[in-house]
Amino acid sequence: MKKDFVSKENYDIKLTIKVSGDGNGIQIYKEDLTQGSELKLPRHAPEDGYTDSLTFAWSRHIEGHYAVTNHTGFAEQDNYIFRTRAVFESGKVVNAMCGKILNPFKVGSKGGKTVKLLFRYWLNPDYTQNLEYDPRRNLFKGKIKSFEDPGLN
């Protein structure tokens, strides 16, 4: 993350997400707002279409009497699917840890010049391409004080 943060009304932030390893990566999955389903993402992670990096940028500057905010690299209906620890046999994925990031990344200020990055993610720890959330297998239970169920929002 690169930042030029003067105040919450005056900043430029650039975030590049890089995923290392052959066959690992991240991809944008646009939510289809014309569909009637509450599900934002497919049940299983795609086998291809991953890239090793994505770049996002946020800026906010005072122009006259108004604060103008711009962002590039994402849209409100963007979700993300990622894959790590991929194992291939004969060019086909046989094992991988897959996960999802719901909605766009958000940046904010926590007083002064500190920048915070917010995002909600879920990682399937069983090395299948299943993206469904199972609350009985929540790896964060008891480890953090606040948790939003990613399957409900």
C-alpha cells in the first residue's frame, strides 16, 4: 500500500494485492444485480480466470467548497474470488484453498494520518473449491470480539 495521507479530506492511496505461486491468484466477480438470488457468488470457485495482482486507488481532495472522492479499479458490485496453495496434476487443479472477499475494499482514517483498510473475507480451509459459508467451521470463533456472518450480508 502506498499512501499520501494529509487528512481525511485530502489523500491519495494505492493498494496492490499480489498473490504468489503458480496457479494461485485473485479475480473480480461482478454481482449480477438483475438476478433475484440473494447469493452474490457462485457455489464453487472457477478453475481459471485468476490474475496474480489487482490494483486499486482512492483519492479525496478539496475542490472549492467540496470534497471530491474518486476511486479506480473496483465498483460497488465487485466481489473477489481468490485461490492459494494450488496443486496441479496434468494441468488441472486437484487441490487449492479458495476464498471470497465480499464487496469492494474500503479505506478510512483512524484519526490523524493512519489509514485503515477494511474488507470481509472467507477462506475454505478444506482444500476444495467450495465457496459456501459454514458457520460451524468458523475459524475465528473466540479469537475476535466482533464478527459479521459473511453469508448474511
